[in-house]
Amino acid sequence: MSSIRQWLDLTKSRGMKLGLERVNVAHNSLIQSYESTIIHVAGSNGKGTACALMATHLNRLDQTTVMFTSPHLVRLEERIRIDGRPISEQQFEIYLSLIQQTELDLGIELTFFEITFLASCLCARDVNPDVFIVETGLGGRFDATRILPADLCLLTSIQLEHREILGDTLAEIAAEKAAIARPRKPMFVRDIDDTEARSAVENEAHNAGQEPLGESPSPANLEWITIDSKSSMKEEALMLVKVALAHLNYKMDSIDESMQSLNWPGRMQHIEPMSWGGSLFVDAAHNPSGLNRVLPSITERVASKMEWCLVFGCTPQNDLEEFVQPLIDLCKKNPPANILLTVPQTGRYPGVPLSELIHLDWSSTEAVLRAPTPQDVKPILEQLRPQYTLAIGSLYLIGELFETFDLYGSKHLELFSPNTQR
């Protein structure tokens, strides 16, 4: 590991510190302005899918993009994509060195997330893409990404999550996320049934602007987007992206084809053939609402399989039984041949231990197996040789499985095929 990578790794010990002062000072020192259109996306579920679909469609329109998302599956460079492809290791380290020197010059300590975000900003400065697409890390009001002078904001579905940080009620969480609203700029929001949460979003939009960021407080141009409650994340993303990019005067007649060509790594992704001859379907459903929204598609897939295997592991949940219950119901309705439980190793928080997972009501099959780590999953699957394997849980689980199955650098990590017209 290079010295600059060691420095970045050590910044993880600084923990998570929401706030804008540090990152704003560093950003202003590194970057004076952008020529790109900046789109800022927040929400509880589906914000990464919306970002990826925008990048895919813009590529098909021969537009250049830089996209920042988090976390990554296998390599840090995945967080920063130029026209869908992760930034090179060498360029990433050049940006890290610039940020490290800026830290020293300013006498500040940036968090791991702030550093990776600033690296994406330096990339956007140098590449000067047509569009710079930025996904919020956590919340919105005090997330590092809020410092950007966004031209358009997008808010996907909002659910109860990160309550220890964002608030105990849906209204409080909605307010934190809606605080990405920029004065006099458009903000498109998936409509919310909860009256108090809806009012919270409207209040943030009406009072948009943070003076410490040089913004003059003024209402944002809020527009609610009605989407059926039973829609999948891809369907939600499709509708939100249609509205957002149409507002920026991009052609939308081929957006359905863009969705079909989208390969968002680790999200509702089908991979075959695997080393044991079967296929693998992965999804990083990280909270109860996310799991519930992908289950209809998953149920349809496993119902047609005579033999399938479930691989599951997750990070801590407010209510583990509530989170897992839809998956247990799926297994009872369509019993898998085997259930393989494992523990993600690389997340911000330790994975839920096997001792807790094994005691859940996996009564649909007697074959509940244990794999201490995702690295232990591969030899078990190669021995079982299932026709179809569903791997679901945290993004960290999926990323570690990608590493284990040697998928990094393959087509399965590409966001879309290169635009042959460019």
C-alpha cells in the first residue's frame, strides 16, 4: 500500500463528522468554480440507481459525465466514475496528495468521506464534463456534498433510517434530506404520503440556502413527482430522471433503452456463468424498505427456479427481525435448497454475527449453513453447485463477494458499454 493510501486509510479513525466548515474551506482552496451542470441527489433508497441511470442516458446522448457515489463495492476508485468507468488508481492518488497537502496548509483534519468527495470534485474540475452527478452520503443538510453549487436537486423515496443521526420521525429525516434544496434552483421530489414529512420538505424548500456557503436564502423551485407506491427502485429512478433531465432540455425518447442497458454493479444484478456453473443474482438491500421494494422482482425470479440458494449477511439494523422477515417469508413460500449465512467484514460497523443470524426463523429448510466471512462462501457454493444463487444484504457483503469471485475489472463492474459514437 502506498504512503498516500496509508494516510487515507488512517483517516477512517477520525470517524464520521457531519458538518460543512472543514470541507468547504478545503474545497474553496482547491477549486474556484465549475463549468459543468451539477446534479445533487439525496434520498433513503434508489439515489444511486437514479445517478447511474442519469449517467447512462447522458452517455447515450453523447454527453460526458463525472459521477460520485458511495460506498464502493470493491475498490475506492469506483466512487468516482468518468463516463461510467472508475477513475484510475494513479489519478486518484494524485488527487489524494493534493488534498493531503491542503489539509496541512489549512491545519484541518478531513474525514474519509470528505476526502473521497473532494477527489471527485478535483476530477470534475479537470475533466470538465457536461454533467457532474453527485450522490449524498448521509442526510443532506450537513453532508459534505451540500457545499456544491448544484443546478438541480433530486430527492428519491424517504424512509426511517439512520435515526441516531437524522432524527426519530419521518418528518425530521425528510427535513434533513430536503435541506439539499438550493435557492431559486429546481428540486424534484418523490411525493410523500406522510403529511408531516411532506410539510417538512416544503418548509426546507421555502427556506433554501445556507449563508455560510455564500448562498442568499430564497425559495427553491419545488416540484412533487407522483409515483405509484408499488413501484420498484428502477421504476422510481426512471420517472425521476425523466423529469430532471427533461427540465435540463435533454431528449427523453430513448430513456427506456438507457434503463435496459444500465448495469448498476451490486444492485439487482444478474451474473453468469459462475465458477460452479450456476448463475448469481445480487442486490444490496440495506434497510427494510429497500428489501421490501426489491422482493417482488426477486420472488418472481426464484419462483421459476427448481433449485436455488440464498446467501445472506447484513450490517446492524434497528430491528433485525423486522428487516429479515420479508426474506424469511420468501424462503417459506419458495424454499431454497440451502441458506448460507455469512458476516460482512469491511463495513463502517461490524456485520451482524452468525450467532444472531442463525437464531432467526429459517424454518423453510434444514440446510442452514454458516460461512464466517464472504471469502468462505465461494468454496461452499462450488461444492453445492446451485443452479441459481441469490446474494442479498449489505453493499459491503456484495462487494466482498465480488472480490472473492474475482469480478473486479470485469464487465460486471462497468456502468455501461462505451459509447461507440464518441
